Amino acid sequence: MTSLLNQIATITALNLRTIPQRGWMSIATVMAVALATLVLLFFLALSNGLSKTVEGSGADDIAIVLREGSNAELNSVVSKDQLNILATGPGLRRRDGAPVVSGELLVIVDGIKRSTGTAANMPFRGISADGISLRKGVTITEGRMFAPGTNEIVVGAGLLREFAGFEFGKSIRLRGSEWTVVGVFEAPGTVFESELWADIAVTQSLFDRPNIFQTMRFALNSAADLATFREWAKADARLKGLEVLSEREFYAKQASQSSGIFMIAAWGLGLTMAVGALAGAMNAMYSSVAARASEIATLRIIGFSGVAAFVGTLIEALILSALGGLVGLILAFVFFHGRTTSTLANSSFTQLVFKFDLSPSLVASAIVFALVIGFLGGLFPGVRAARQRPLLELAG
Amino acid sequence: MPDLIRLADIDKSYTRGKERIAIFDRLNMHIPAGDFIAVMGPSGSGKTTLLNLLGGADRPDKGTIEFDGKRIDNLKENELARWRAANVGFIFQFYNLMPILTAAQNVELPLMLTNLPAAKRRDNVATALKVVGLEERAKHRPRELSGGQQQRVAIARAIVADPKLLLCDEPTGDLDRATADEILGTLQLLNRQLGKTIIMVTHDAAAAKFAKRTLHLDKGKFDERELAA
Amino acid sequence: MNELFLVRKNLFRKPVRTVLLLVSILIAFLIYAFMTSLVTSMSDFNTKPTRLITLSKINFTETLPIAHYDKISRMEGVAVATHMNWFGGYYQDPVKGFMPVFAVDPETYFEVYKEDLPLSEEVKAAFFKERTAMLAAEPVARRWGWKVGQKVPLNSNIFTQADGSRVWDFTLVGTIPTPPGSSQTGSVLIHYDYFNETIDIGRDRIGWIPFLSTSAEANDKVIAAIDQRFANSADETRTNDEATFNKSFAAQLGNLALVLALVVGAAFIAILLIVGTTMTLAIRERTKEFGVMKTLGFSSGSILRMVLGESLLLAFLGAALGVLLAVGLLAAAGSMPGAPPLHLATPVLWQSALMAAGLGLVTGVLPALAAYRLSIVDALSRK
């Protein structure tokens, strides 16, 4: 056993020493693996950043009510009457005897994407006075909250970073009325940061949707009260056709919808490029085996086993591909990790601002991805190396 | 017989690394048409360089080379390539056949440089293979042939375009005695019956016996008496 | 036997190596052709310079009063206008059966989108006549197995009928052919009047007003006149030419062109490296053969041609295979649930040819020059 390990070590060392002779080809292999890894990580980081932001917005002790089966908030309709009934439900947290609730209406307004100068859909949300306390981690960092009953807007810091038109202090004309941006709020790593908020009643009236809500938010006493509240709502005939979700459930559903397309792109393109890189790696390894045919033949005469020749080749391939994976990772960290971007989050049809995010599990997938390329790339050339017969004439 | 080749005052040297190695210094030589010369001499004496110069594969630093009364040392690269295609056949120690081509295709290779129609090419290839006794092996690839057979294909390739001059660099260096003698017999035949002028570099005294005469080369100089004979 | 014969023979001298190279080239061209076609079919519809669209200044999801349409129709520089509404339609399943259903004013719609609606007079008449008539893009009808003459129940995820139902029954009277670039790709058309009478909210409001201007030169004036006319009203407008509108719509998804360029760029850098280094090695292995060929009388120029020919042949073969595979994959992807029909974008063909030529030249030029410059003496002394 030790002897086999020694043999493998000797052959691996021999392989690695001769890499410089095939320098450019080895570099090409490393780079091909690196680029495939980079493309994979690009979309995985996009997908991960998006779902992390959407999921990160959800709490367990907040209930969201919307029309059943409306896969988008935009299509949901909940009436004022239903809101009033829901507010009497069990398990709701009360402040001074009144439930903490926000009936909300989402309309879409145009902003200007800074990077392209083109119009983009901004979520403009009418919320009630409790709306802000019903969202975790929201702080006003500039100016103040809108005053109820006025044409005032507060804007998310994330939206401001990517889109123009709603800068602090600015006056905006919507539906014949002047609105003023009176505050900027932060809510790091959530969808809230990509929104504009204004008073619900003013929004309903100025956007000509009198007494129409799309979603309701309720604070629960605790996460455990969700089931009670849900069962109670289900039992009431007047609330038929409504769906009760925890905020976490609501956003988790959206996250999987929105990030799905990026997962498809990531693995579709990543694997396709991996096939290209694999072809390159196999090519390089076949050349490597061919270049060392006489050395391997000589070692076989001395008594080295075919297994050692096989493993040695495989290790060389794994080292090259691991290097490629590493280069891909470094490039990913340098070029896009933490970078802010935005896309249409398909459930609400509005722009969502989020960051590319390389989590440890993505780093692990990238390394495994690269090593699988190396393993497959070294497998068949390794078999060829193992079959190299101990011929004297080649050794000569 | 008139001279086929005249070398006049040839200087030739190589730089190897930083060193400058003089091969020929004012070499003079003339070779009559129809001759069969064996050139012998130790390594580094200039045998292969001589073949390269005679075949237009290399140029002298100084001096002139005349072939059939025309200078070839001042031809342009492409003219020289055309001249080689028409006038010289090369035979190498390790045959140097194209592994991807069959015997017949290898033989046909020089005919790509002519304007012969396809049918005529096929005839010439068949004839050349017949001359070397390999018509049966036309469709085989080099690796399916023995060393002797490969060298026969190489000879067929060298004569297919009907050049006047054949240059052989250790043509039997890689072959056993019996096979070598067959190859040398073929060369002798080409010289005697088809009138090919042959210059053959060899280490092998037995091979040299097949030639009409043997010249010894040492440090870039021929034995003057042999040269004059 | 000629040079091309030798090029072909040489290319497949080591079949495993050549096949591997072809695979990696194929992959790059597959990614390029597939992704480009995908982006193109999402954003690149036939446009007409005189076709303009007026929509709400707030956002295209906001509606406008129908009176806007009447006013715009009568404005100077407007040849013919029409209007359309988003129905939020789906068939059976809200997610899988989602489809772009538009409530349109049939006669004017057919004038504004004449080129994309090559339907027979009978079908047109049938659609104009019956209030519950419906037209569907061919791929949509095929996918759901709808037959002409059949009743099709469509749901709306936005609207409700007065009786509380969310299902409308339509009669399919014909299908719309959708050649590449058609603006009707995947769409379903129904009557505005029928829609407007049966919906619960948002009556007498319309989504967009597409119209034809009298000439492209007049566009700027018409745009300014329309948007000015409704300025400072509750329903301000934004008017754009069709191409600008499509572009900004596609831009919402993100900078697709940049993502495309990055991915395709990465794929091509990878194969450039792989093919370039392998070609260099492959040619270097044959140094002695080139020496022999030169000795036989092949000119340096013809050696250069053959080496370049080899790398070009490799690139073109790989490119052709990649584009072919892309055509197959596009057809397969286009027939998946919810996907729009996908076609190979025509420019991909000549762009691929150009890129293959570039790839072949770039990867072949160094080995070819090395072979060109090779001296016989050096080549033959090589082991």
C-alpha cells in the first residue's frame, strides 16, 4: 500500500513537473474551467441574492391576507368591509386596544433606471400609519415619515441607488397632483428598500381606486397565533376567497418564483460551459499522457503499476480544475459579489433591488463543479495512461 | 557525360548557440549526369549539409550552384520550391511518409505540385509503385508496412515526378542487411536503367559498394584524388 | 487529391482530439446562437417607424380614459389609432395557462397592425362580427389544442364579471400565424366592447393607444402634441415610437445585452484558449512533416494555407454544429409550457460565420506562421 502511494506520488510529481512544457495548454484548461465556474456563479449569486432579499423580508409573526390564488399582489383585491372583519380576528396584537394593521394598495409608477436611462416599474405602495411598524428593520435615515392624509412619499434607499426620479426633497407630479419626497428609509437586505410608500387613503383616492386594498398586514401576538387566525378566517363565510399567509410564507413563495429563472440560467449555462471546459480538459490531459508516454513506459518497466499511472493523471487533472475553480471564485468575488443590481421581480411586476451574493454553499458548489470537470476530464486519459504498456522501445 | 551539377567556391557555416561552425570553405565539385555517388564520412563532416545544398533545401553563404547549366542558389524561395518539385527526389533514413495517407497517396503527394490530370497521376503513381515492387500495398498506411516497404514507398514518392536527381540520406540506416541490399539494388536499377543521378550519404561501406564511386568527406573537404577521378 | 483533401485528413488525424475540440467550439456557438435568439425573440419585434404608442405617463400598467382615444384619433398627424387592454388572462391554470390576452377594438387594431395579421377576409369578418369572437396566435392554439369554431373559457386574474364569475367564454374564429419577429407572438385577441361591458372595475378605461402617424418625419411633432394635450390632467400620457417602447420594456428585465455579452464572451475566451493552444501543439507535432513537404517542393505559402485551412475548417464545422444544435434546442424550449415560440435569429447565421472565420484565423495564425517560416534544415533535424 505504501509502495502504491509512493508510486502515485512519484508519477504525480513527474506530471506536475512537466506541466510547464505544456504550459499554455494547462493555462487554457485552468481558464476554461474558471470561466465555466464564473458563469455558473454569476447566475447562482444572482439567484441567491434575489431569494435572500425576498425571503429576508419575511417575519413569522406578521400575517398577510390577500385574494386566494392571486399569484401576484397586483391582482389581489380585498375590500374595506373584509378589512374591518379581519381586524376583529383572534391572535392579533393590539396597541391601546386596537389591532396593528395596515391595508395596502400597490400601484406601479415609472422611475428611471440610472444605468440605462430607461423607464422602469417602481412599486408605489399606499400603507396605513402602522405600515412601517409592521415591517422589521425599517428606519428613516433622512427626513421623516409621511404625514397621514398628505401627498407625501418616503423612498427606499435601495430604490434610490438604482433609480432616479424620487430623490429626497423632490417634487413629483402623479395624476395631476404634486407629491413630495419627505424621507428616505433603509431596511437592509429586504424588498422594502425597493419601494415607495405613501398614505393609503391618499393613494386610493388619487389613483382612483376608492376603498380598494390588495393586501392586509396584521401583527400577531406570536408566530403560533397564525394558525388560529387562519382557521378563524377560513370559517367565516364573509371572508371566503381570501388567503392568510405569514409574511415569511408570502415572501418565500415569491422568492422561489423569481429566482427560478436564474437557477435555470445558472445550471443551464454553467453545465453547457462545463461540457466545453471538459472537452478542453480532456484534450489537455490526453496531450499530457501522450507527452509522457515514454516516461510512463519507463516507469512501468521499473515496476510501477498502471493504477499509479491512472491516479497520477487524475490528480493532475484535479489540480488543474481546482485551480480553475479557484480562479473562477476569485473573479466572481472581484467582479460581482456584493454588487447591487435590479430586475423585474415577476410576482409584482416591479423592480427589485438586491445584491449578488456568494454564500458559502455557493462557494462549495463551485469547487465541486470544478472538481467534477477535472475528474471526468482526467478519467479517460488516466485509463490511457494506465494502459501504457511497459515497452522498451518507447522507453529508449 | 555533361555535368548535371557544379558547385563553385561554396562557403557554408552554421551558428549553433553562440558558436559559429564552418562546414564548407571554398568547396568545389561537379557531378556528371547519370552518376551514382556514395558520400561517406564521420558525423559533422558536412554530408547532410551537402545534400541540402544540392537539393536546394539550403543555400550557400557564398559561391554558386548550377544545375543543368542554370544557377539555383539565387532562386527565390518559391522558385526554389518549384525547382525541387520538378528536379529532385529526396529519400530519408526514417522514410518520412505522411502517416495519415496511404502508400499511393504518399506517392501522389509530389504530383499535387504538377498540372497533371487525375488519370495521368494515377498512372504515374501505379508505375512508380510497380518500379519499387509495391503495387499490392497501394492502399496500406505507413504503419501497416515494414521498414523496407516504407522506404520503397519513399523511393516511389521520390521518382514519381520523374526528377533527374535523387538525394538519399542514409537510406538504409534503419534497415537490416537483406532489406538494405534490396533497397540499394532498387537505387542501382534506377541509376542504370532510368539514368537517375544519385547522391547517397551513408555510413555503411557495404552500401557504398552499390554506387559507381565513393567520395570521402572530412571536415568539409573531399579527398582530392577521389574527386578528381 | 488536393490541398483540401490533405486539410481534411490532417484535421482528423487524431480523431479524439478533433472531436473534443469540435465539442468545445460547438458549445460556444450553441450558447451564442441560443442566447442571442432568446434575447432577440423577447425584445426584437417587427417595428414600423410610423407606429407609435401612447400610454399613461405614470406607468404602462395604469389605464387611460377612453376619451383619450377619441381625442388622439382626431389629432393632426395621426393616420389611424386603436386601443388595447390587458385582460390578465389565463386558461385553466393561473400560472401554466397564463397568456397575454388583449381586449382590442377589432377594426382599427387590424389597420394599425396590418402587417402582422395576414388573415383571410373570412376570418377577419368572423372576428369583427361576433362580440365573443377570439383570435389566438397559432402556437397558443396548437399548445392548448383549440380548434377553430370551438368555445374557449378564459379566466382573468384581474377582473370579475357582474355575477361574480371570473370566466369568460369566447369562440375561437381563427389563428394568427407568427413568423419570427411577429408582434402577435403568443397573443390572444378579444373584443373591447364585450370586455368593457362585462367587467366590474375600470370600465371605459383603456391600457394603450397604438396608432400610425401620417409619416415618420411627423413623429416628433405628433408625440409632443399628444403629450402636451394631456399634460397637467389626471391622466397624463407618454408617447413613444414602437421601437423605443419595446426597448425600454425589455430593459426592465435587466441589462440583457450586457449579460449576453459577458456569457458569450466567457464562452469564446475559453474556446479561443483551448483551440489556440491545441492547434499550436498539433502543428508543432507535425514540424518534421512540414519540413518533408517543403523538401518535396510545397511552397511555404501552400503550407500556410493548409494550416489556416485546418483551423478554419475546424471552426466552421464546430460553428455549424453549434448553430444546428441551437435550432433544435430553441424548438424544444419554445414548445415548453409558458414559453413563447422561439426561432433562430437570422443575424446569428452570418454573425456565426464571421465569428467562425475569426476564431479559425486567430487560432490558426500563429501555428501557420510558424509552419510558414520553418526552414527545411531545422525541420528535418527535429526528432
